Amino acid sequence: MSRLKGRIAVVMVHGMGNQFPMDTLRGFADALKPEGEIEYSSPNRITDDTETRRLSFRHEKYDFFEYYWAPYVEEPGITETMIWSFKLLFFKKPSKSLSKHILFVRLFIGFVILMLAAIGFGVYKIIELNNIKLLIATFIGTLIVLVLKAGWELLSKTIAGAITKSVGDVVKYTVPSPDNIASRDTIRKHGIELLKNLHEAKNNNESFKYAKIMVVAHSLGTIVAYDILSSLFAEYNDKYSNIPDTIKQEMLEKVKNESVNPGENYQELQEELFDEYRNLGSEWKVSHFITIGSPLTHAPMLVVRSEEEFEKKKNQREYPTSPPVMDEHDKNFAFNQQFKRKDKEPRDIKILHHAAHFAETKWTNIYFKNDWIGGKLSDEFGKGIKDVPLKAKGSLVSWVPLLSHTKYWDKNQVGSVNELKSIFNLIQSEEVNKKDLPNQEQPLSA
């Protein structure tokens, strides 16, 4: 964790499906809560959203917020979802993560289609063999249609409905068709508003409330959060205040050199660079991005039309990477900019380009090995990402594909819960005497 003092805002971005407000955040915070801690639920006070609240622990420095974006998605029909799924699975080159499973998925879908065809053919043969007269055949046919319609209605409200509400969110958010643009834009703008308000939140004494912000996202929420951070940093990369007289940027050079071939200490250098930029007056406060079960592993087939298009957009800085893409001419991801200061000499600072936030913002990606939705991200978005592959606990959860996707902060999943606690430094804090820690009810300071 960065060594800058002050409270930390944690923003949880929920995944796909018909999510209820605060369900994801409550489960996540409860899993991280140190033994014996007291959890508080307070009014949001950051946005006008009355459905979400702030969660916090009595002796810890974290305030947890949820970005609840589910209401901004219009659910697609079952037909639209099925057509999208069919195109994705049969007409697009599978991602690296899905390539080892795609044959099984295609065979399974083919088997289901054959079974339905066999049932239809069987019904036809029964009618044909029994030489049923036209009137009886019409009656039975009508009855079958009504039964099938009732069954379809039931199915659409249960299994198929659940699939549509989950997969449908992916369709609506990842496909930039004219029908989806307004929804995508609304989702991003509300997320940007929340993070901006956290950047600028102040205490009663006018000091900034939060020194750092951590963004945590699950499932489809990782794509939403990724897009939000990409748009937001473009507004903050050149925002500086309280610029000191002496400008030292030693860590920038170290991170740039390490970016050629990121090693195990890359995140430690990023942490130092984040501190360095904050000390220079940078207003960017997102220190860590944590993705959990992220479908970004399928980005070349999910968010673009081809692998070639994905690579092109990364090189054009449309899709930020870790490490950031360097300029072709000066082989750097930072450039000089002069800042004027009131009643003082102006100062030159090397600032990061608009898509270089992952030079200073650490990106950790957690996934279960049998979670076909999530997977490794460093192959697609850069070797600066710390991938954490884990095996889900439990015979059923560890073997059945996709069953582990919603279990990452289940208390039975000790591996993933401890990994998250270590990122938040809450494993060590459980051993600290709580009497020696500041009470969270005291006035907050930056």
C-alpha cells in the first residue's frame, strides 16, 4: 500500500445480472472485516444516490462505496441475446482463455439443438404413425403450441430469464450499437461522477477526506470500471495543485526502465511513483485497480471485432495497458508540461499521457482457474498486471465450470479472501491492538 497518510475510499463495481443495491458491497466488506471489528453503515453523502450507503470499520482507514449501475441497463430480449451468443461462440476467433474450452461449448450447444430436433421429429412420427385425423391433429397441435408457449413463458421468467438478465447486460454494454450507446454513456458518466466526487470530497476543516482511492470490480463490472478509469484519467493527468519549489522525478525514470520488461518489483515501483506524483501536486488518487473474475481476458473477441483491431486500439492508446504504451518517437509515456504558480516561478513537470494511469496505478487481477468468465489479463493488457490464479475450494465449486464465478469473497474461499485481505493490508491489522488505532468516528483528515 502507498505510504501517503489519510483515509482510503474503496469503490466496488458490481458485475452482471439483476443486482440489488448494496448486496455486492455488503458481502465484500463482510468478508474483509477483521475479527472483532465493528462495521458501520452511514449515509452516502458523496452522490445523490439514496439506494447506496457508505460502509466502514471502526478502527480501519477504509470507507467502502458501491457503484450501482444496474438500473441504467435495458435488458435485451432472449432472441437478441441468443443471436449475440451464437455469433460470439461460432463466428469469432476465441480468446486465449476460451480457446481450450470452446470445443466443449460448441459441442454442448450442438447436442442441445439435436435433442430439440429429435423431440420435434418424434412428435411428428407419433402423429404420422397413429394416422390421426385432421381435426384431432389440429387439436393436439394447438394443445402442443399452448403447452410450448406456457413452457416458454415459464422458462423466460426463470432459467432463460436469469440468463438474459446476466448475459444480456454483457450484450448491452459491450456491443456499441446505436441502441446501446445511451445506456453505455449513462453508466460511464455516473461512475465518473462518483469517482470525481471522491477525489474532491473534503472534511469540515476543508482538508481532503481521501488520500487514495481503490477501485475493485467483479465480472462485467471490471469492463465498466476499466472504461471509467480510462475516461477519468484523461481529465486528471494534467491536474496539479500545490506544486513544490523543487521537482524530483527519480521514480518516473525507474518505472520507465522497468516497463520494458516488468519484474516482481514493478508494483512496488508503481507505488513509489504514485507517492512521487502526489507529492508533486498531482490530483489523481486512484492507487489500485483490482479486477476479480474479469471477462477482460476475452477482450479481443468481446469488446472489438478482431484481434488486429484490439492491438491497433492499444497502440493508439484507446485501450490503456500496464505498462502504458510508449510514444514511438521519444520512447516514453510522459512529457514535459509547464505549470504556473501564484506569486512563484513556474515549474516543469513530466506528466503521464492521457492513457498512462497504469504507470502509477497498480492493477491486480484475481481469478479462479475453473472460472471460464474470468482469467489471465497480463497477456492482453500488459505484463505490469499482477495475475493471481487460484483454485476454488470445495469439490463441486472447484470442478463445475462457472460455479466459482460468484464465490470470490465467500468466506469458505480462504485463498481468495486472504488474497484480498493482503491487498488491503487487513491480515496484518487483525493482529494489531485496536486500542492503539484511531477511532473512525473521529474527524477525518487527509
